[in-house]
Amino acid sequence: MADPELKSKVEELIQANPVLLFMKGTPDMPRCGFSMRVVQVLDQVDVDYGAIDVLPALQPLREVTAEISDWQTFPQLYVNGELLGGCDLVEEMFESGELAQALGVEQPESAQAPQAQQSAPQQSPPLQIE
């Protein structure tokens, strides 16, 4: 069960911010690719939003958001107190124009979701046998 005090605070934040993003990192310094992609979408629609860095309290916040919206992964975008979804859903809504409509803004002319960055697979350093 989620911490009742934390749950209450999260519910207050969701209600107090018309657009609120729970993300890993900050808009200026996202700490995961999915959070970065949602920030890029929000920047394209040019909307003011609040952002909460979930990393300092990741597990407790997962428990809280699971109780509030039945969603445990981050990022999570809330608009007018309602969860819109995570990265994939936000990008789909952006491309279709639903996100701009939900936010009450005009759809950008070139509405294209950011592409996932492809990176080379990480390799472990060779083992040293002595």
C-alpha cells in the first residue's frame, strides 16, 4: 500500500497543475530517453507544464501512481487531472492532433514525434584472467 501522505501530495500536485509530467530527470536534463521524448513533444506544442523528477523516490511514487491511475511506469503525463499516458501514447496523441486538442492549443504544422535514439549495444569490458 502506498504512503497515504505521499499519495495525498501527489493528488494535490496533479490537481494543482493543468499539465504535469512525472519523469525521470528534469525537462532541462532528462534521465531517460522516454522522458526526453515526452519533453520534446511538449516543447513542440509550446505549453507550460510542471515536472516532477521521480528518481529520488521512484518506488514510493510507483506505488502511489499505481493506486491513483493504475500506471506504474514513467514518464506519465497528466492533463487537467487525468492521466493521458506514457511516452508512446503521448507521441501517438501528438501525431494525431489529440494532444493539442487535450491541451487546448493549436497543433504544430510539422507535428512529428521525436524518433527513438538508436545506440550501439553496450559491451562489457573484457575480463582479466590472471
